[in-house]
Amino acid sequence: MSKLHSIILVLGFVLISCGGNEKKTKENFSYQRPPSSKVESNPEQNTVSNTVDLTNKGIGPIKTLTLSDQIDTKMVSHGKEVYDKMCTACHRSDKKFIGPAPKDILKRRTPEWVMNMILNPEEMLKNDPIAKDLLKEYNNTPMINQELSEADARAVLEYFRTL
């Protein structure tokens, strides 16, 4: 009797799942996208990342920093090593990733601001208006303090000058 019940049960499921002969179609369904009538704008243009502020020095230990006209290649080499080891989990040199791209950062921020952001991200994210806006722009993903020395942070900044 249990075999007969099993067969009847299986046949019942087959009949129910097959349904009738009705056609199941969606009206106006297409796998193609309709042509777009609006002009795409570049959302990257109006971001805090692209805003220029060359007056804000940030919050932290670096109060003044004068950059030489000449690039220090030894410092760049060291800065690239530090950046590759400590920063690439969240940053790409020339494109937005988890954090902003450092390419051309010194055209948008003061050297002091960049150094203070590297050395003192917690305080910057709490109290610096640009850093607070960047935090919002990057989905509230805070920059982690990598505990770099001032010398390492300065080397990273020198590397940024070459991007």
C-alpha cells in the first residue's frame, strides 16, 4: 500500500506542476533595454573628492609644510612601498575605490591636510568639514589609522606628487 501511495503522490505532483495549456506570456516584455532619452552626467564631477580647498590644513600634528620644487626620488620610492603595503586595500592611485584616489590630491588639498588625514584620520573624520563630507561620500567607510610615522606619511605624500 505504501508503494501505491507513493506513486499516486508523485503523479499528483506531476499533474499539479504541469498545469494547463494556457500560455504564460508577459505583455510588452523584452530583454532589450529601451533607448535612454536623458543625457548621462558624470556623477564624479560634483563630489567632495573633486572639490578644491587649498586653505584648510586639517587637524593634527602638521601645522606647516613646504614642498620643494624638486621631487625627492628616494622619498618617492619609500612612499610607494609604504602606500603599496598600507593603503592599497582601500585606495587606487588613479580611481575611486573604497576611498578616494590620491592622484592630483595636491591640486585639491593642502599638503598639511593630506598629512593630517594620514596621521590623524579619527580626529579629521570627526571635526574636519572636508573629511566629514568625504566620509559621507564614501558610504561612511572611515579611513583606518595605519599608525604611520611622520617620515612615512611624508614619503607617501611625496609619492602622491608623482601620480
